[in-house]
Amino acid sequence: MILFRSVRGLALALATAATLAAAEPSHAEDDITDAHLKAAREAVAAIHATDMYDSILPQAADALKHELIQKNPDLTDSIVATVDAKALEIASRRADLEKEAALAYARSMSEADLKAIADFYRTPAGLALLDKGPIVTREVGKAAQIWQAGIARDLAEEVGKVISAEVAKENPQAQQGDQQPAAQDEGQKPADGDAKPAE
């Protein structure tokens, strides 16, 4: 049955991903105290470090529904109900991501630094940075693109001037040759006041 094969394939893919993740080298957690890890969790929560991943499970569930319904439209109700139920069961694993994020911060920063980060982001200034930071980052990105285009243009122009001058020094005859046709053209132009040919 198509539904069975699709779910089985998905399970195999997920199992493969889990195996690869488990095969990656991990840092020893013994060096991280409970207090250090707690400070890291508070910092992660304060800066909303994992908020961007909130949509992963809903998107995966929607994609799975769409795929299975396309192959088995007669089982739409069953597919929707089953995927929703299983997604709710898996949702509890969101805590695993929070733990891994906290461990990553704890490995990189001291307990004191993590506490300071959490304290700052709970202040009005920290909350304002969280709220306005993405907007500011987007505007800075736009400004950087304009700046990049400007310096690239100016750099090319300035380098072109220097190279052209060097070429002229190395091969002055070529420069004179370029100027001669222009001079000839100027000589062929009728001077002001010259009589115009009779019509």
C-alpha cells in the first residue's frame, strides 16, 4: 500500500538522520555543573535562541499530510488525524533541542557570562534589542549592500586610473596613435565662418 511505503520510508529517513547525529563526536557533559547548565538554559530562554525552530514540527507535519493525501486522497481524514496525533506525541521532544542549545552555550561561555546575558535581556534595553534587533539587522544589511556596490565601483575606477597611467608610460606611442585619428577628425571639421558649399 502506498501509505505504508511512504510512512516506512519516512521512518527510515528519520532513523538514518538520528544515527548520523549520534555518530557525531560529543563533548563530555561531566565538566558542566548543574548551576552552569541552569544559567545556560536561562540565557537561551532570555534571548529566544531556539524560537526560530518552532515551526519545524508543524511544517514537517503539513508536508507529510500533503504527500500522503496526494497518494491516498481517499484516506484524507485518517491521514490528518494520524499525523496530528503523532505530531503531538513528538512535540514533547522539543525539550531535547532546548537541552542541546543550553549545552552548546555552556560549553562556550562561563556561568557568570551566561547569567549576565540573561540578566541583560530581561532589562528594558535587552527586550528592546530583541524586539527591534531583526529590523535593525535588515536595515544594516540593505545599507551594507549599497556600501559594497559603492566601494566596488570606486575601487575599480581608482585602479583603472592607475593602470591606464602605467600603460601610457610603458607604451606612449600607442597613446599617441590613439590621439592621431581624433586630431585628424578635428582637422576635417570646417572652421566657423568657412563658406558653406553652394546648394
